[in-house]
Amino acid sequence: MNAAELPPVAPEVTATLVEDLSPRLRKRLDATVTKLAARPRHRDGDTVTIAVDDETELRLYAPGGVVATADAITCGCLLAPACAHRAAAACAAPAADPVPEPAGGPTPAVPDPASATAPDPEPEPSPEGASPAQRAAADALWSAGAAVLEAGVDGAGAVTQSALLRAAHTARLRHLPRAAGAALSVVTLLRAARTGDPSYRTAGLVTALAELLGTAHRVGRASGAELAAVRGRERRPYSPDGSLRLYGLFTEPVVTDSGHGGVRTWVVGSDGRLCTVGDVAPGGVGRALGVADRAVRLGDSALTHRELGRAGLAVSGATVSPDGRLGAGKGVKAVTARGAAWTEPPLAALWETPPSEQAARALRSTSRYADPDGGSDLLFLDVELLGAVREPGGTCLLALCEGGVPVRLAVADDDPALAHRDNLMLLATAPGTRLRIIGRLVPALHPRLTLLACSHPTGEGTVDLGLDRLRRADLPDPAAPVHPAPPQPGGSGAHSPLHLLERRVEQTVAAGRAALGMLGDVTADTHRVRRAGLPTAAGLLTALCASAARRERDLFGRLLPADTDGFATCWLTAARYTAAVAESLCVAAWEPTGEGPDASPSVPDQGPGRAVA
């Protein structure tokens, strides 16, 4: 945390401070948040001080980096502690993630003395069905999410967000971490949208809201294994995993929008399991480039991240997180061992799975709506390069993989300090080159990856495409045969009118229910969708817009409150349907065409773009 950053605030603290405000101060809260966000601040140890004005200071005390109680936020104004400044500071700060549970069980909750509304944590839940308290917590999450749809981004201010934070806190105490996490994601994205964060995307908020509402809806209806998936699990520390024999795969730079940088090295166990060794901290792209040549934080190993990506390790006392991250505790011991080539076991097995099966697995791991299965979003393909293709957003590299499937290889990170863009453009000048590659799935209506690593074009070994820089001398003789360039787009998914429904789903999130209800007749859109063979989408579009516009009146002709629950149900159905169709089209695009790199195929339609001469 640098001097300009506010420390994360526990969700229940923010909710308590907002709930304690008078109705008059709640109306002024959003304006106070905006004002405080622009005021100067500085950090002294664990305390961040905001200058409310020339004479008044507000302090946030964050031992351990998190503001954990309402008393830790103090203000020097005359109205304190009943002022709006304390609540505004909490609303301006990021929401803290819940503390992970220890391996032995949940951490007992520490009650906030400023809150009389926080429920007591309940015992571990029964696997047979949700408890009444869990159903009540899910209902509160549903209502809070429906309120966001009613208001839209512009209307979902601090008060609406505090309701989400309170519901998230209660859900966590009721052992519903998946729904609680979704609610926190909604709050984070709402704040990003309202502050003009350039990284904000409406589609991300749509996904988070649909996850929140969908999970809350399923809590009271699921049982057994489905209920366990709906409940989710708290992020747990690394668990013991004995002795491991690891083989380096590749290393990728990691640069985040929040200013963090570092690397992630992927390794494979003797059983084929993928694991990672990471080192990410504040520092941006400069730190990412520097960390690549530092020793990995794993036992006594002296290997750097670059070296580990091509070598091996023998680890004893290993600890592994549920998502495959290797721990670096004091009991972990690691010594350098022989690595394996990508054509040798156990690494070679990664390329033996058909691309369509790999894509389906990767899509499950990237889908926010799917129950988590611990899978990876990486694909391992043998390809033949065809050349560059221009797209509206830039240029990508077109390649042909097993089964005659053309796949677009995009740049993983456009930062010029990294090697991704230069390497991809250099490879585009070598059509006919055959490579073994590793990429990350990009869900789209055509096969698409971000390119992360590849075999060396002419020699032995591998290339980490974000860190290593290829030279023209590394490319093969350009005399190899080249397949024809792809024709203009015309595939079944390229012109799907599904976007007509997706647009209404996103408009609801941006502007709220009432704005969607004023958009007028959608008959022309529904006819177009139905003619394209999507009658369900047409029916959902009609139902969504009708529900948005519907307002009943009482016997005296006065408008009754809108049916927010009914509208939320229509919106959730439409959001989940569009996501399911898009995922189905993505998987279908990876199905083999019966041709392959050895069959000299002509390349079928590939969505928007044209070949570069």
C-alpha cells in the first residue's frame, strides 16, 4: 500500500457505518464519498490520514493492512462519530477479502462492538440441505442483487452497496462463501464503474451479478454435492501434499491493472497435475522482468524462475493450495533435478488430449457460472502457422491445429517492455512453421488463445514468449508451403443475433430496470432473433422488456411498487441463457473439420478479420 491508497475495509465495518447514519446523511453519502476521494492523504505506519478540510482529519487504522472494526475509523469533525465522513471513507476504500480459514476449521468470528446486527456464526452446515439461516442469508443476497438491477450503476450508490456488504458478511458467517464472494465482486465492480475506472467492463458486472443471483437462488433448492458446490469453500491455506517430483513447463510474466508485477512458473507433477510457483507484488512490469531472474521461493532451490521453467525439482514437505499454487513454508525442501522436454513424459501427455476436449475443460475453468472443478485454462496444441490476420482490435496470428481447426493466437500483454507483441509479429512472418504451443483460452465465437510459450522454431528447447525475445535468425527457411489465407467472415457464429439479447441484459445493469422499460417496442429484434433459429432467445427478450415496463396500479389508479423479484428472475434467465449459448458456440468452434496440418487444408471462415498481405 503506497501513500495514496486507502487500506481495505472489512465489509461488515462499512455496512455498520452506513446503517448507523441518519436518513438525511445517507442522502448525502455519495457526494461525501466523491469529495473524500479527491482529498489529500498520507500514511504513517498502519494509519492512513485524510485531510477532510484545512482543520479536520480523518484516520483509518489498519493493523495487518485491514480496517477490521468500526472504531478504527475516527474523524475530528464536530459531528463525529455520527458524521458521514467515517462511512464515506469506508465506502471509498476497497472491500477487504474474508480471512481464510485455517486447515483445522473456520476461524471464530470477532464481533464488531459497533454492530448489533451482525449474526452469530453457526456450526458447520449439514450436507443434506440448507439451514433456515442459510436460506435467509441467500434471500438477503437476492434482494440486494435485485436492488442493483432496479437502480443500475448510476443509482447503486453507497447505500445500495452497503446492503450488499452486509448480506455478504452474513452469508460468510452462514458458510456461504461462494455467494459472499460474488457479492463483494459486485461491489468492487460497481465502485469501478462509478469512478470511471478504465479497466471496468459492463460484461464483468453482468457476470458477477448473474453469479450472485444464480447462487442465491440455488441455495434453498440444492442438496448433496450440488449444495456443496453452491455453498463454495473458504480460501484455505496450503495443505500438505508430501513429496513431489516436478518438471518445469514455462514461465509467464504477470502484470495487473492494480500495479502489481511478477512471474508465474508452471510445473507438472509426475502424475500430470499442473502447479504454479509465483512471485507477484507491487511493482508493475519492471518488477516482472526483474523477478524472472531471481531464485524461486521454494525450499533451498537456487533455480531462477526462467531456469525452473526448463528444469525440474524434487520437493519434500510440499504444500499445495486448491488452485495448484505451491507453498514456500519453512518445512518445504527442494533440490534441483532433471527436467523434461515437451516431447517427453510427463509433459508430452498434455498435448495428447484433442483440442476440442481441452477447450471444453478450459471453458469450464473460466466460466464464472460453472461449479469450480480446479481445472486450468491453458491449452496445449501442435500448430502450423498461417500468417497474420488484421482484426478491429489489432493483429493476431492465424494457425492451424489438429483436426483442421484454425485458431487465432493473440498477444497476452501489449506492454512494449514485454516480448509478447514483438515475438508474435515475428512468428507471423514465418508461415508454414510448425510449433508446439501453450496458450490461454479466450472465450469467443471462433477458436482463440493468448500465446504464452512455444517450442523453438528451429532449434531445441522452448521460448517463454513474454520474457524471451526471438530473432529473425531463429526462424526457419521461408520456403515452406503456405496454406491459403482465410476468406471473409461468414461462419454460423460470426453473425449470430444473440447480441440483441446480450445488449438488453447489459443495458439493464448500466441504466436500471426503468430505463430498459422505456426503450419501446422490440418486436423487430425478436423477429430477427427468431428467424436465426433462436426462439428461446426471442421469448426471453420479449419477457425481459415486458417485465421492465410492467407496473400495476391499485384500485385508486396509483402505481404499485415494481416487481423487482420478478424482473430479477427474468434478467437472470436471460443472462444465463446468453452465457450458455456463447459457451456452446465457443466449444463448437473447436470441433475438428476432418483436416489437419498434414492435410494441406483450405481454411474455413474465421469471424471478423482479413489476412494481412
